Amino acid sequence: MKRICVVGTGYVGLVSGTGLADFGNHVVCVDIDKDKIELLKKGKIPIYEPGLKEVVDRNVKAGRLRFSTDIDKAIRDSEVVFSAVGTPPGEGGEADLRAVWAVATVFAKNLDGYKVFVNKSTVPVGTGRKVYELIRELAGRDASFDVVSNPEFLREGSAVGDFLHPDRVVIGSSNPKATEIMKDVYKALYLRKTPYVETNIESAELIKYASNAFLATKITFINEIANLCDKVGADVHVVAEAMGQDGRISPKFLHPGPGYGGSCFPKDTMALVEIFKEVGIKTKVVEAVVEANEHQKALVVDRLKELIPDLKGKVIAILGLSFKPNTDDTRFSPSKVVIPLLEKEGARVQCYDPVATKDFKRDFPDLDYKKSAYDACQGADAVILMTEWNEFRGLDLEEIKKLLKSPVFLDTRNVYDPADMRERGFIYGSVGRAH
Ligand code: UGA
């Protein structure tokens, strides 16, 4: 078991640090954000992530997990330092790596014996080498360290389970000594026979981008097939189910919707396009995915106009602001594209989300935020279900119909049954199930 420091207490850092402690390691999670660390010290979790608090609490109680703002000391006290800082999209779509360079710099400054620097954040191919060179330059010829790439595959909303029960652990390293240390860090998983992928740094870095871009492509593909289903009278759920029965395709990530969002797929697909450009070759596929996904978000408004042609002066209820259920994250959420387009058409929006309102307000401070789905539907000319929160799966539809001025229901996540909705008297639209 290792002494570990995790720098950055965002989704990835906090979940990884907590999970690594749960595997039996001694972990200190550090951040420059004093407020966040204060909250964590008080036992409060600064993000909405189901199940995280319980795992944090049990590891703090067991003395394996601590929080601190003293980054220098935390690094000096550790053998393995995980960098889990943000790598947001920069001006041109490439990843902004300033936070990673900052962690590498403070790592170099506190290098008082052999340590492993682990890149947990999603970073462009080649970053590991550059981090190595930077640390070497700052710490000197005699400094003893290795840089490892150990990408994370957790999903927001189910991050704890994904971390504790991963499909595989990817370790990209150029020194067997560092690889062995990483295997020790993940020993609990090794004992459970979780596959380890031991490879070089570049492959590990690319595995993450290739996986996310592939999943984004899969979603975009089924979205386009759903759009076609609408035109030809096919049912996308039957099509996707039968496609998924082919083991080579698999039924997962074949659910159509209003386009993917979140902090990962949009950022990583754009960054991958830039990585291709940088080495002087082109990716037509990933570029097309990025473009098609933006189109899919905008299509929500076209779908609504098929149900009510003129949106001028109409009141539209929006149910769901987060990019998917079980998260308060609204980054690249389809609602962020749809709401301004509705307003451009002259509509007024009343919206509701069970958890993500605070995050959404940062970009849209002046929207009409309601306290429940029913409040949002009150007096509206149509309702659009944007995120498949469980709460929206069990709506009292008779009540909703009474509250709406006209019973128009656009279900962008295909939560409800079209025949049943029509029988109930709704003018119902969904994605890829026209008939
Ligand atoms: C994604 C990946 O799934 C993780 O493996 C990866 O570690 C993570 O990015 C990351 O890079 O950190 P996440 O963005 O949290 O995780 O969420 P997903 O559950 O993958 O959903 C992404 C988007 O795709 C959501 O907007 C969701 O609504 C949409 N989606 C997903 C669909 O429209 N259809 C589907 O069938 C599945």
C-alpha cells in the first residue's frame, strides 16, 4: 500500500483519491481552492455524486483519507503523486494544460527522493513526455522520478462504482519500477482479477481519447439513425436492440437523444481533432461527430416546431438542465443550446432541474427557474423533457396535462411510450419513434 497525494479535488480527483484510499492506500487530496478543502474537512462533498459521501466518510474514519491545502508538504510526504486537475478546452479546441504544468512544477520543487508523477487527467498524446522533460529541467539531472499515464474511465453519476469496479486499469510507463508501484497502488483490483493494460505512455494517453471518441461516435451514429427512423417510419429502439444483439456492436451506448454533453465527450472529441491536426493528418470521422452532435442539439427545436409550428410568444417548459441524470454538471448540456434557440424564436422558457439549477444559473442567471416539474408546466404551451432524471420518469401525466395550456410533450430521451401518450391525449414527439 502506498502513500499517495492527489492534486485536484474535482470529479476525477475526489473520486480517485477516495477510491485509492478504499483500496487501502494512505491518501491526501489537495487543492488550491481553500473553500473546497474546508468543506471536505467538515465532511461535506462539494459535488453531487451518488454514493461518494459514504465512501469518503468511511475512509476518513479509517484514517486513510485526508484533505489539505498544503500541496508542498503533501507531495514531500508521498511516493506517488496523481495529477487530477482540469484540462478544459482552450481557445481553438485543444486542451488547456496550464494546471498540469503547474502540478509538474510543484512536484519538481518538492522532489526529495524517488517519486512517481501520475497523469490521471485526460491529456493530449505526448503530454507525459513533456511533463517528464519539464520536471527533469526543473529538478535537475540527478532527480529520481518517473512519469506514468493512468487514464480514468469513470462516468459522472456512477463514478464511485466505476472507480471501484473498473473494466480495466491502464498503466502507461517507460520504467518497470514505476509500473510495479502502480500495480501496488491498485493491488486490491489485481487481487480481484481486473485486467491491467501495461503499455507505453503514448498508448495509454491515446486509449482514453480513442475510447471517448468511439463512444461519442456510437451515440452520434444512433442519433442519426433515429433521425432517419423518424422520416421512414422505423422504430429506433427496435433497430438499436437488434443491432446490439450482434456481439461486435453491443447494445450499450446506443440510446438516441438530444446529443451528448458533459465535461468529457465534447472536450475530448474536439481535442482529438486538434491532436490529429498537430501531426498533420486529418480525422474526418471525429470532425463529423463533433458537427453532427451540435446539429442534434439544435434539432430539438425543429422537432418541437413540428408539434407547434409558431413558437413566438409561446411558453415552453424545460425539464432537465444537467447533461444527464444523477449529476449537477451542466457543461455542454443540450439544454444550453436549446433554450437560447427557443428564445430566439420568441418563446419564453420556464425550467426545472432536481439538482443542476445552481450550476446552470452561472451561464443563464436570468431564466425563470421553477421549484418542480409541475410548476414549470403551469400555463406552458409545451413541455420538453431534456434529461431522463428518474423523477421525470414517474410524472403524474394527468396532472401535467391539466397544467399545460396545450398538451404538447416533446420527449427527447424517449422515456414515455408513444402509443400510451397519444392515448392520454398528448401531442407527443420523441426521437426516432415516429410511428
Ligand atoms: C464519459 C465516459 O463514459 C467515461 O468513460 C469517461 O471516463 C468520462 O466521459 C471522462 O472522460 O471522464 P460522462 O461524460 O460522465 O463519462 O457520461 P456518459 O454517461 O458517458 O454520458 C455522456 C453523454 O452521452 C451524456 O450527455 C449522455 O446523455 C449521452 N448518452 C450516453 C447518450 O445520448 N446515449 C447513450 O446511449 C449514452
